[in-house]
Amino acid sequence: MPNTRNEWTVLSMLEWATSYFDEKGVKSSRLSIEWLLAYVLNIKRLDLYLKYDRPLTSDELAELRPLVKRRAGHEPLQYITGEAEFFNSILKVNSEVLIPRQETEQLVQLICEENKGTDAISVLDIGTGSGCIPISLKKEFKSWNVFGIDISDGALSLAKENASINEVEVHFLKHDLFDPDLLLTENKFDIIISNPPYILQEEKNGLDKEVKDFEPHLALFCKSTIEMFSSIENFCAKNLKKNGVIYLEIHEDYSGEVLDIFIAQNWNARTVQDLDKKDRFIVVRRP
């Protein structure tokens, strides 16, 4: 940011940074500077509009400058501030994990709605990342015994920290979905959930810069839809209880392929649309 002004105020910073981000092709330019400025000032974003004329101190400007520079480089806001809101939780996030999406919030909402009044069941989240799914479910259903698995040590470390911050007990374990000889636990699960890597490698160039340049490719991309969801089907066949349920977030373009994988193995499977009317989720039950 230029140093020609005698004094920066909340309003002048909002106006200058919005224009600057627009020049850099940053999405949601106004929201971006609102978010960063509210973070530095430690106030709610809407409260900025009650403080239009408030001068920014030299210390505040010194903290804000590198954040603005990072955002101008298209780094996601959640990585810059180090946290994200998800369903009923505030979570720490970093480049080891995906930023939790609204679609995944809808998946959690679906699970909550279909399992109201269910007590003391065992639930597993495959590819847990930040832990957003199991942490949110444990906060909603205190009696559930909730687990999360991931292949990434960095993700597991962060998920454990997020569980502690949100004051819930979730059991996080390292597990490689593609290692059929690796046993998870002797106990089987009533519900298995997964929002796995489901974007194909050839789709990479079509993604936003914020996603492909900053979010972990291990959590984004799979070699093939068939390979990924066949591995999940095989895992669930071994680890899901009789009358158990599977909830999956999927690529909307490949819902038919995923359904076929489960139907071919005699599961009862159905698609559920997200709020944008896309085939985003699959719910699977044992026959």
C-alpha cells in the first residue's frame, strides 16, 4: 500500500484495497479487505461500518500490509487469518488441509437431519483433514463415538488441535485407504462419512488460482473416480455394521459412476442434491 497518505482511516483503507484487489484480479475484493481489516482490528466485519472515520495506527498498518500482499497474490483468506467458520465450529486451517466448503456443511446438515434422536453410535470420517466433519457432529451429538482418519500427519495434528479448541473428544488415527492390509479397529461403525479427493488431475488447469496454487493437492485430486470410490466401497464393506449408512460428498459430474460402484456390489444407493441442485452427495445403505 502506498505511503503518501498522512492518515489512513477504515474507510480510506476499504476503498483503496478494494480497488487494488480489483486490479490484481482477486475475487470478492471488498469482502477480502473487510475480512482482513476486521481481523487486524479484532472486531466483527459489520462493525467496520460503525467506525468509518477511525484512524489506523502504525502498528495496525504494519500488521495489515503483509496480509494485503498475500491476498493480492490470491492466497485464500482462511489461510491468511488461520481460521475458518464451519457449521457450529471455528477451526484452525493451514496449507496442510482443505478449507472447509459450504457443500460439506450441507453434508453435515444432511447427516444431522437423518439421524436425529440416534444415541451412542460409532461414526467414522475418512480423509478428515481439519476435522471439520467429526468435530461438528460430536458437538451436535454428545453421545456419539466419533473417529477421523487421514494419511497426512500435518492434517491429523491440526484436527486434534481443532478438537481441543472446540472442547470435544474425537479419536483421530493415521490410515491409508489404499492399504487393504492395514486394519483400523476391531469395532465396526454405524455411519461412515467421506469427502475424499474427487477432482481429476486433468481438471487442474480449470480450477481457481486460489485452489490449485494453495490448497493441498493430496486432498484435492484423485487419479480416477473408479479407483477412489472403489477403495471406499471396499473399506466400508469391511468396516460398516449391518444396517449401517455411508454418506459421501462427490463430484457432481460423476455421480452416476459412483452410484454404479455401490450398486454393482448390491448396496442400496441414492444421490442427494446440494442447494445448487447439483448431485453432490450419495447415501448408501447395506441391503
